[in-house]
Amino acid sequence: MKRSLTFFVCAGLLAIGSCSTDSDSNEYDSVWRPFAQTAWKLSGSPAEGFKATTGGFSFTASIADTGTYTYTFIPDIYVVSNMTTASGATLSFRSAIVNGRDTLTMAAGGTQYHTFGALSGAVRTKGADSVLSAPITFAGDASASLALSVNPDACSREVRFVVTVSWVPFTGGATVGALPKSKKLTVEFTDIEMRVTGIDLQSE
């Protein structure tokens, strides 16, 4: 029996690939990437200067030495309407604080480099049952590839990035002049890609 793949298209659709097949196979792979016109829902701490980009997003975090700041970003993505299960799924991306390194002049002579912010967070998905998956954590300025849940439709309804920027005090010794007590840090997420493999579909 011929099978087909039906998408409800949201603002975040870039390229999915074939939406139907001329064979009897009912397994598909799909790839989603954000682009500059993707709509994002923001919540949590105020994200200044948010910008959707091709492959990700960027924003400014205004942080102080008094705490931790958490931001949530949810892109509009496609929905696979007749997906029943899949054999695997991954979400990959790169995250970084791109302007955070300060050069500190030391009282004993010389200089030291220090970044007053640290980046960490989690990725969560929401399936057809509207239940959020357990957080899959990431940390640091690095690339990540995270395995997602593949319960029926779990990878096609919602993915959210929960991003934490924490103040990191300098403990490297006495400096010339007072240390800053607040910073504006630019955070970038790039190369975001969600892959779902071996999607099994209900027949129309």
C-alpha cells in the first residue's frame, strides 16, 4: 500500500525533502533546520537583541554578579501529522559566548584573560501527548549532538532550548582597578539541525 507523509507547515520550515514516495516503503528520514524567517517564542529572562539567523539564533544576555539567568527559545517547526514512531533522532548545534573575554591587568604585573559568563542549558521536546521530555543537558562553548526521544511523534511537535548564562567570578588574584559587576554577553547558537530517521507512518 502506498504511504505518504503529511506536513503541517509552520514558519520554521526550511527543507524537509520528499513528502511522498512511489514505492511501498513507509520509512522516511527528515531534517529540520531553522532559517532567518523562522518564528521563535521567547520566555524567561529578557533576551535583548534577539535575532533569528540561518541555522540558529543570537541574543544578548545582561548578567550581573548576583545570579543566574535562564532563557527559553521555542522555534516554530513542521509537524509530522501521521507519524507513528521512528528509529532514531538527534539534535545537533554549536553554542558559544562570542564576546565575553576580558583582559585584566594584575596588581602583581602582567595580564590575565577571564570570561565573566558561562553557558549551559538543556533541550526538551514535546510530543503529541503534550508532555515534555526529560531535559537533555549541554554545557560550555562547544558543539553538541543529543539523542532525542522517539516515542510516537515525540520529535515532530516541539523542541525548546533552555539556555542558562551564569556569572563566573574572577579568582585569579588582585587586579588593577575594580572588577566589573555586570556584563553584556552575546550568545550564539549555530548549525542547529534536527534529524529524525526511520519514520514509520500511518497509511492515508
